[in-house]
Amino acid sequence: MLEYLKLKNVGPAPELEMRFGPRLNLITGDNGLGKSFLLDVAWWALTRRWPQEVNASLTSGFAARPTNRREQATIDYRVTGKDGKRLDRSSRYQPREEAWSLPPGRPHSPGLVLYAHADGGFSVWDPARNYWRTRAGADPHDHVPAYVFSPSEVWNGLDMHVGGRPTRVCNGLLSDWAAWLRERGVEAEWVRAVLGALAGPDDAIEPGPMVRLSINDARDIPSLNMPYADAVPILYASSGVRRVAALAYMLIWSFREHGIAAAQLGEEPTKQVVLLVDGVESHLHPRWQRSIIDSLLAVADRLHAGASTQLLTATHSPLVLASAEPRFDAEQDAWFDIDLERDGSGMAPRLRHRTFVRQGTASNWLTSEAFDLKQPRSRQAEAAIEAAKALLMQTEVPLDQARGVDADLRRACLPDTEPFMGRWACFLEELEARSA
């Protein structure tokens, strides 16, 4: 589990500090202020490797670098290991090595760590397979540091060099799902249960039969039974459905492989699971957005019975925040918000651990501190309403100016049933009566 993170001279903000909740952690903020970067650093603090360092084909997950190369950059963090011990670490950037200092010896074991990248890639760190091994008391340096998938490798399989030899470490969604469903074992039941949970209670999506894409393609491709049709090839499904399918697959694959490895080692499965999800709402319909947080936590609890689950997710969705309201508990959850603010040297991002105040609706969240919109409407409607409000505050208003603002309100398609429009109509009628 990740408890604490402090960055200095790293990333968009000069300094940043976060104390995470043990269960749910929500990160909001405008584009470009460092939400994805924070998840990259969180993954590194938990696993000691940057995703792109493990898999060079990734277009994200690069190693952090100092903002100002002439000043010292530090990353401080606290991790709870699998034995329950808290480990405080401080890492400094070493310019000549272009790397971050790490304590010698075996690293901590934070449990099973799964990172869903915004572009569809995944990173997995397994304490049973990626933890440093020793041979006759020496470190052979042939361990797999992590399993890092590009988007295509999630579907088609991942090959890595293990002990100096190219090795297939994951068969990929297309191959594994086909095998699991044919065998009709426990994995097939997991696929049905996890896919159904992630799709939400309002959409019935189930695994379908194997299908062929063409007469020249010998692969048996998994299909999905959708509400509108059966046996839809999974490769033909929408971006949202494929996103959910990939999430389901990586959760099942990481759990399954960890259980197999732990059994071979004669160890108990991990009691800690950390999920990092960048853009948890990516490609999802609002109906799915409002259930995805509950679904992810429920799936992790089901697959890892008896283990504690920590979720860190960055989101731009007011529906995700609204959906978290019934579950949110300040004792075990946290909300972090990044805003661009002016300081002594100009504009800079600033992160705050905000009090989670329930807003009730997605519209109210849009105008909250999470998203800072003045109105939950189009830009044209917001500008027209703000102009009308300014006129309402004045004692002398030219009729022509008021009529111009009224035309802007109408062009913005604000309905007469809008509460503000009733107030505005009375104001305009009184103004026209005085001018008659």
C-alpha cells in the first residue's frame, strides 16, 4: 500500500505532498497539471521501476526528471509492505547516472500492483514473480522487474527476455479467453462475473462463442453477447467495451498468475492489492461511469478474497465523483485536486487534499472545486448568463443592451423553464415598460 508521497523539484508543481487513504483515492484537475504523472510516480514508488523503462514501446510512463536541473530533486514516499511494516524512503535524482537513488538490497513488497494506463496499456507487478530472487545467497539479476504491456500486447501477448532468453510471459486476451472459455473451468466463470460487474447492472454483456473473422484467419476469436446482438467479435466491439474487457482480463490474468506462482513457491497469496487507474471513465458511457468505481472495488474483493484493496484513480468525470458519494468515507478515502494558481514567480499547479463534500448531482460537481465551471452548460450559455447577471446588478441599464443580452440567451437555447430565465424575463419586461 502507498501511504505517503512527497515530490520536490519533480513534475509540474515545485513541491507536492499527498497522504493517501487505504481504500479509495480520487485525483482531479485540469489537463496537463500532473494527474497521470502522479500515478507514474506512485507505480515507481511501489515497484522501483518506471513503466517505459521496462517496455520501451510505451508512449507514457517515462522516468521522472528534475524540473530545474541545477537544483536537487527528491521523491519521498512511505509504503506498507506485505508484512504490515511501514517503510519510509527518500530518493534523490543522480544527474550523471540519470537515475533515482534506491537503497541497496531486496526491495519492499507492496502486494500485487496493477496500473491501467490511459492509452489502454497495463503494468503489473507481482510479489510472487517480480520480487528479487537470490541464488545461494547472491542476487542473480535475472528476475523479471515487472510485466508492462503496450495496448496491443494486452490483446496479442507479451514477450520478454527472461534469463537471457526470449520468453512468452503472457498469451494475451484473445488467446487466454479462448482457452479459458473452452475449458469451462473457474476462469470462464471469472470472465463472466468480472465482465458483467464492470459493465454495470444495466447492461447485460456475456462471453459468446468463438468466431472467425475471415476464411483466411485461422484464429478463434472470443465474442460477446451484447444487448443488441449475439456473437459480436470482441475486436469489433466499441472502445468502451474493449476498455472494460481489457480491465477484466488484466484483473483475472494477474490474479490467476499470482495464485499459480504463489502455490509453486509454497507461499500464501498476497493480502494487499493496489489498483492504479488513469482515466477510469475512458471511453465509457455515463451509465457505466457511475458504476465503475464500485465495480472495480467489488471485482478486486471477489478475486482477492481476504485481501485489502487500495485504488488510486485520476478522473475528469463528474459522474465518477457523484457515484462515489454513497461509498466515500473520510476515514479510508481521500480526494486530491490540482489547480493552476499564481504564486510569486508566475502560474504553477497546486495540489490540495480537499474535504469531500457531497454535491448530489453531476451538474453540481461541474461547478464544484473539482472542475471550477461557472455554469454546467455550453460556453455560449455561460457567457450569456454571466452577462445577464451583471445587468441585473445595475441600476441603469440601456434597453438596447438588455435586448442584445436577451438575444444571446435565446441563441444559447436556454429554455423558458430555466429558473434564471423567469427572473430575467421579469427584469426585461420592467425595463421595457419603463422605456415605453
